[in-house]
Amino acid sequence: MLCCTYALMECSVFVIYRLANNRSFSSNDTLSRLDSVIFQKNTIQDIAANIDPNPYLGVSHPEGLYSRKDLLSRIGDDSEVVVGITGGSVAKILSDDKNAVAKLERILSSIPEYKGKSFRTISLAYYFYKQPQQDISVMLYFLFGGRLDILINLDGRNEVAITEQNQRNQIFYGYPDQSQWRYTTSVFLGPDEYSATAKVIFLRETRQTLAQWVRQQSILHHSVSALSLWEYVDRAFEYSIDHYQDVVNALQKSPSHKTAFVNGPFSKMDDAHLVQASTDLWYNGSLVLQQLSELYGFKYYHFLQPTPAIQNSKLFSKAEQPMMKWPRAHEVSAYTQLIESGERLRLHNVNWYDLTQMFHDVPDTMYIDECCHVNKEGNIKFAEDIATIIAMDLSASQNCCPLCPSSPAIMGWLPCDTDNQTSVDLDVVLGRVRQ
């Protein structure tokens, strides 16, 4: 009897869901939404809960700018290879993924000059970072006594999106992300904004806690009723969060909040001028890192991260399709200029590579949100492509291919004399990266 009742309820909910949403229920889509909400716990959760104001960068992790372990490897110590990764959230998540870092280091260890050395990969990246924060974080690392052998700069999307958000909120495009900056300068905010912000924080935390609980209850993942109920409640949370965030945004735009300190040298500009200004900042920032690499003797590699905003840049899976929103004209226009500026960086000896097409022929799910963040499989692909390009470049002077099989295969190079057993499909990797 109970089984019949449960089956009838499941069928009824399935039909109601279809009528209410004009589409059939999909447990995969709902579980993807679950993962997206849970992911926000680590990356987009309100700034007040995850970061501290930083006198140099606007904000940083509560543990401080860098750990003491990161600074143990001093200039002149060549007993290990120190790899730094800078950029925004995509770079930060990559540097925190142990499997991806292990893959990165394993491929880099095939480079003849690094044979027999240990590796340390440190993060000079953080959520929402964009230029000039990448440059500042790297320069501070050296000022505090750190050293690098390789610097990987994986960026681009924040230069596009955050500058637009700053402009929309009347904050100088060169300042940190407007939500970070508002928190950092919260001493200038009024009680109404504090109240609305507190509600946003509470609702986000409650929403994410519920999502985590549902994700842990595997028995619920096969129930149309349970997942539909969660999705309904989650959308209610989303609506309330958006409402109070709109209240916060409106208060921030009120004249009483306009101060020279908070808004910086803000000036109104149209979309074309904003794209040009933010692209120039990104371009100049990369040139500075290149000059810094020549000064301190490390190898600098700049990679433009992919974005789902560029249509036909990926074969989107069923789980990815509901998350994507088009058109995104500003992002596409800005990325076009970033690619053009990246080609100009090459003329100044910057090792710049375009990764926007790296998922072009990948049908599997990589993206976990409409922004640009990827799952663990995506991080592995980042590590493989980036490390392969670096390994090929650093071995070019020896005319050997550290990742080639026993017979010559790539560009007429012979395999390097190395004990490293790491291998990748070079034709696939090099085909994914615009050179």
C-alpha cells in the first residue's frame, strides 16, 4: 500500500513539475543545481564570511596574504622548483586542487633542467582578483622574500566582468571587485545597508546548508518529490537573496554613499571605452609581470582562461546547457580585444596562450556555473594543457620533446633523456591551445 501511494505521489509530482515548468523533471539537472549552490559556499559566499580586508590588495584570505611555508623558499635556494599560480577564482581553485597540482608538477618534472628536483606550487591567486591585483600579489611575494622558478597567470574573465560591475556601481574599474571593496570600506556604510547585507548573508548560508544536507542524503537523489521540493525551496531562497541584494545595490548607489575614497577616480564611459580601458590594464599588467620575470629570473606564462560566453567554444552537456545564458555581448566583445592584445603581448616576448578553445571538442561536463568555473576534470585539463605548453617551451632550446613517445613525433624533436614516464596526447593538447 505504501509503495503504491509513494509511486502515485512520484507520478503526480512529475506531472505537476512538467506543467509548472514547461519541461520534464531531470534529476541530473537538479543535482547540477545542487552542486552549483554548494560550490558558492567556497567561492561566492558573502565576502564578510570568507575574507579579511587587506591593506595592499583590498581583501585576502583570513589566514593572511601568504603562509609562512610559502615564504620558506628564499632567493638563491635551488633545491626545489617553485611554481606560482596567480589570477582570480579559476586560478585559485586550480591551485587548491591537489590532483590537478600533482598532474601539473608531474608533467613539469619531465623538463630536463628540473630532473631530480622536488616541486612546490604556491597560490598567489584569490577569488575575484583581476589586474592590478595579480601584479601586486606577485610583487608582494618577492618583497617578503619569496622566490619563483615559474609563474603561471591564468586570468581574463574577471577583467571583463568585474570592471563592468564596478562601472555599473560607479566604482573605478581599476579597483578591486565592487562587492569586496564595499565590504572593505564598510565603515562608510549606513545601518540600512548593514541590515540588508546581513539578510543576504543569512539567506545564502541557510540555502547552502540545506543544499549540502540534500546532497549528502543519497537516498533522496532518486526521488522526484524530494528533489522537486528542494528545487522549489531553493528558488524561493534565490528570489529572496536577489531581492535583498537589490536593496543593498540601491543603497550603495544613493548619494550619501558617494565618497572619493570608496569610488576612486570614477568617470562615466560607454561600453566600448570601458572594454578598451580594462583591456589596456590587463595588457600592461602582463608586461609588468614579464619585466618582473626578467628581473628575478623566473619563467612567466600567461594563459587566457576559457569562458562559456563564447558560443561554439564547447560542446555543452545536458547538465551545462541550463546554466548558460546568451547573448553576453559585453563579454564576447571584451574577450575579442583580450585575444588581440594577447597577440601583441607575444611581440614583447610574453609567453601568452589562448585557452578559450580548450573545451571545443569536449562533450563531457566541465563547467559548473555560467561564469567560468570548472569541475575537477576541468582542473585536470587545465593542468595538462598548461604544463605541457611550459614543458615544450622550456625544452625547445635543447631540441628535445620531454613528453614525446620513444619515436620522434612533434616538430621533428627527439625524446629528451629523462626517466619521467608522464605522457600526454600532444596532438590533442596542442590542438586545443591557440598558439
